[in-house]
Amino acid sequence: MSSAAFENAPVFADGVMTVPALEAQHLSLSWDGSHVVVADANITVGTGETVCMVGRSGCGKTTILHALAGLTQPMEGRVLLHGKDVTGTPGHVSYMFQKDLLIPSKRVLDNVCLPLTLKGMSKAVAHKQARPLLGRFGLADTEDKWPSELSGGMRQRAAFLRTYLMGNDVMLLDEPFSALDAITRKDLREWFVSASRELGVASLMITHDVDEAVAVASKVYVLGGNPSAGKPSHIVGEVLVQRETGSSDVDFELTSAFLEAKRAVLALLNR
Amino acid sequence: MFNFSSKTHRRRLVVPSIAIIALLAFWQLACSAGWVPGFMLPSPIQVVQALIYDAALLASHSITTLIEAALGLAIGVALGFVVAVLMDRFETVALALNPLVTISQTVPTVAIAPLLVLWFGYGLAPKVILIVISTFFPITVSLVAGFRSVDPDLIALMRTMGALRMQVFINAKLPAALESFFSGLRISATYAIVGAVIAEWLGGFAGLGVYMTRVRKSFSYDRMFAVILLISALSLLLMRVVDLMQRLVMPWLKAERNDQ
């Protein structure tokens, strides 16, 4: 299914008018302020929805996430969060980078509490809030450890908990599992899907892995173009992933619906 | 694994110890056999005897030198910290101060010391100023490099958390700079002792440099070597103190090293 042009229109679900959790309208982005890297990108993430974005290396996926996080000012277009314009202002959405970015000098609990303490919350109150979540995020008995004492998967879980504690209902994730080995990656991905559903956050995730995108997302955006060769990237299409309700994620990867969606994404990538 | 690492640790202690003992034995042999005249090179035993004989005097001179070194080092560290923070915060300040900071290190200490004595007299001031000049550079350079070693993505992440500039500095930049700061401090600590001694050579009433000048003038080379030995020992002691401080201030470093 190729993408249709998006306008500032509400999304209708089951006949009820809903405003998307996150929306990018006609975003044009640049690395240096003059050369367009991403042109006219339109992205919509519904409340509680997990959306993926795939594209070749260097096509500007991270540039889009930076703009959605408010870290950069777009050349054109705007970013709406629940219908409110937040273009170029950070602090409204939670962002998980490719690297876990845990601070080596802080123990695990202090690391995950960082978003809370930065807001002025006392350490004691922040710890009280975060401590019960450690087990839920697979980090039981790690609160007094240093980040270097954690495995790669545990570090990503800690980064995910820190992202969650930012307290926003929209998360941006930049290849969060790419640094992990295949087995840990799959485990963590499955855990992430269930945790996201349980927490009810809307997520936009970048990945290089088409299988991962289709397994995780209800919608996959495909970014095409080659900015370093002077061809600005744009969203060449989107694929809606039809998932039977009740089927587990492992089962889904064995279904024809999964294969069909994967083929569609690959076709768009090779266009 | 444990046996391997403890073996390696033992080797690291034993090999240099043997090298030092061998050097001292050769030195003693050279003196005892008369290969080098006694008035030119005292034997290690004579040096140790001089050290013991003058212990009380050396201790009082050492205190003066250590006070000068500590004061100069403290001011050098404070000044280096302020300059490094300004250089990190303001690009223009970095551009303006970079050559000056480098020049401060290229000025030969021995050449500038007489001028400082001329300007500030034989008191504490010229000694402390010379130590500040010597110690300021390693601290500034190491701190600036440390501040800049922070992953820009961490700063971007903290911005998405609404962090203020000061919060980024305290939570990310300062801890990231600590390791290189302590490397700079280790170098500065040795420069501080040497700087104090050089300043004392050119004038003063107490300190190891003053003692050194007196024994040189009386051709007491055994005492001269004794004070050289003491200066080395004090420098090593200061470096050890810096190591201990680093362990206290950076407890996570142990976990990182165990992980490697």
C-alpha cells in the first residue's frame, strides 16, 4: 500500500475522530541549513501505535527522528504532538538513541532516574518511583550496579526504562537493538513489543532490519533517496501490517501476512 | 584466570624491582671498585648514610617545599579548571586562549624563575607562581579534552529530557573529564615538586632547593644525591596520593577495569 498525502486532518478510527499522537507534516530537513536531506516527509503515529521506519544507511532516518524530538529546526514543515505544534522544541517526546548512552559514573538506578532528577525531583523520590519498575523491565537486583557491570541486553533495558521514565506517551527509538547479538536482539524485541503494549505508548522506531520492522510495527514507512549524492530522501511509501488479533509475535513471523508485508517493504526499498 | 592475573601482577612487581636492585648493585660496585672517583659519584650506601644523617634537616626543608608545591598545585588546578570551563563553554575564549596556554608550557621554567625572584623577592610568591605556571597547562589541556570527550548524543539525549546547560555539565561533562583530569593532575603533581625546587635554587631561606644549593657549594655530593632521592620519593608519593584520590572520586573505574 503506497502512502497517500497527509494533510492536517484528524484520523478516524471506528468512527471516532482522534488526533494522532505524533504527526510530521511536510518536513524538509537539512544537515547544513542549505542542502535538503529529507524532503516533504509526512508521518503519523497513532496513540499506542508502534510504527517503524526503514531505509538505507545515510538516507536521513536519524535526521528525521532528531527533528521529531525537537533537536533540530526543519527547513519546512511542522511537528505536531497530539495536535499541538512542538516544532524545534525538545522535551516533549522520549527519545532512545542507538547507543544506550548510560552515564558510566552513575549507578543503574541513578541512570534510569536521570529524566526525573533533571526535572528537579529529589533523588529519594525518583528512586521510589523507579525502583518498582526495575523488575518489570528485567533489571531486578541491578540498581546498585555500574553500567559497565551490565550485559548489552541489560543496558538496553535500562536505557528503555530511562526513556519510559521521561514520562511522555510518545517514544522515538533509533535502532535500539542494532548493537546486540541476534539472540539477545530477538528476545529484547519481543519484550519491547509486549512492554510497549502494556505501557500504552506510541512508538516510532528506526531499524535496518525489515523482518524486525514488520514483526514489531503496525505500519512501516520506507524512506528512499541518497542525500550524499544530492538526491534528497523522501518517504517512498508505507506498508500497513495486518495482524490477526490474538496471534503471538512468534506465530506472526510464520504467517503469510508477515511475508506479504515484508515483500511490500522490500519492493519499496528497491524502488 | 585468577592465578594468571596474580602471576602477571607479581611479575609487574618483581621485574622492575630486580632492575632497580641490579642498577644499585652496579653503581655500588663501580664506586667500591674505584671505577669512578668518590668525589664525583658517591656510592648508594654513602647516599643512604647522608640521608639518615641529615634526616631531621631534610624533613624540615621538605615541609617548606611541600607547602609551596601544594599551594601552587591547588592554585594551578583551580585556575586550570576555570580556564578549561570557559574554553569549553565559549568557542571564542578557546580560540583566544589556546596559543597562550600552549606558550605557558613552552616557557622554560629555569629561565623564568630568576625573573620571578627579581619581581617578587625571595618569599613564597615567586615559588608559588612558578608552580602555577608549570601545573596549569596539564590541568587545562586534560580538562578541555575531557569535557570534549562527552558523546554528543548524550548531550542531545539530555536536551530531550529538558536538561539545562549546567545540568549537562554536572551530570555528563564533569564525570567524563575526570579520568583525563587525574592524568593531568598526576603530571602536575610531579611538576609542582620540581617547580618548587627550581624556584628555591634561585633564592630563599628554606626548602629542598635551598638545601641542594648549600650542599652543592660545599661539594657534599652524597647529600646532593640524598636530596635528589628525596625529591623523587616525594614526587612518587604525590602521584600515589593522586591515584588514591582518583579511586575515591571515581569508584566506577574499578568496575570498568574489571570488565575489560
